[in-house]
Amino acid sequence: MAVTFLRLLALVVSGAILARVVLSWVAPTANGPMVAFLYQVTEPILQPIRRLLPPQAGLDLSPMIALLLIGLASRLLFGL
């Protein structure tokens, strides 16, 4: 049961990060409750990565690194 929950959590967080990336491309000035929710969910994950690796030439690599780390953790923990 705990493994299923962690798999679902990894999937939801990955989806939220992807949604935030797409939203930043499509509507970078968007605001509203859904946008605020995406930022609240993803910022605690992305901010520490940004502190270690600040944006380079205006390119924020923290979502890509977060997705890679989530994928790696999933593979190590669940054998996916």
C-alpha cells in the first residue's frame, strides 16, 4: 500500500512539474488558483535545486533535474 502511494506521489509531482514547465512556455504571466497550486506543489522541490544550480543564461534547469531525480528514485525504489 505504501509503495503504491509513493508511486502515485512521484507520478503526481512529475505531472505537476511538467504542467508548470508547459504553463511557463504557453502563458508565462498566468495567475489564478490552479497556477498558485502548481507553484505551491513544485516550488519546495525546485527551489533547493535552483540554489545549487542557478539559472544559466536565463535557462532554468531545475525542472529537468527534478524530473531526472524523481525518475531515478522511482527506478531505484520500485524497479520501474
